[in-house]
Amino acid sequence: MSLRFSVLRKPLIHGDKSLAQVTDDVARPLETGPTTLWWSAFIISVAVLILGVVAVTYEIMTGIGTWGLNKTVGWAFDITNFVFWVGIGHAGTLISAILFLFRQRWRTSINRSAEAMTIIAVMCAGIFPLIHLGRPWLFFWIAPYPNLRGSLWVNFRSPLLWDFFAISTYFTISLV
């Protein structure tokens, strides 16, 4: 019996290749330039990004009613995306916590990716309450800070203030 092949499973590499040939096959996508398929996908992605920037700019200029957000509809583009990105952040935290809980020795690189995913997702989630304000240049009104305007203070019962505290707390804890 040959020691080269396992009797328990099929070989992963077919064609009787040497280690140098396998290395060339694995490294070829990294050493060659992007393909036509990659460039077409990149151009489509950039076009969708530009469309999104134009849409958010239009929304900021005309108001949050462009989403169909009115007195009877309270859940629109911004709140659903906020919840989505918070969920993605929780997934990164969960992946990191499970690997830490089971004390996996190989978890380091996956934990870094999961924690980076959490931090980036929380930053993305933080954008949507700002967009929900309708006037994002007044974002500091949702943050409690000392001011000299007398009785003007934030509404502590406002969900936007809760979002501010939740995002800042989650972001701070994720960084630590």
C-alpha cells in the first residue's frame, strides 16, 4: 500500500502535481492582475455606491419623507438598516465569544476578523441615526453636553438618544 494516499478519503489534489505546481496554482490569482470579470463587478459596485451617495444626498436635501416615512409609518430605510448593522456587529461579537469560550488555539486570526467586523458594523450602524435626523449637521443635539442655552437640553426619552448611548457604549466596549 502506498503511503502517499489515504485509504479513508479521496485525495485533495488530482493530477500527480508537485508541491511547486500546487504553490503556483494557489498563488496565481494573487500574482496576476484582475480579470475582466473582476473589473466588471468592481464597476457595478462603484456605480451602486455612487447611486447610494446620490440617494442619501437627495434625502438630506429634501427630507426623510422621501423614504415614505410619515406619521403612520415609523420604520423606514434608516431604522431597518440600523438594526441590520447592529445585528452584523452582534454576529462578530458572538463568533469571537464562542471561540474564546471553547478556548480554541487557532482562534486568533478569526477573532481579529470578527472583532474588526464588529467595529466596522457599529460604525456603519452609527451613520443611520444621523441620517434619520434629517439634518445631520445638527447631530450634536442628540448628545448630552453642557451648554449655555438655558433650558435647552436633550430629550432623555428620545430613542435617538438611546441610539447614541447604545452605539457609543457598544463601540467603546468593542474597542477594548
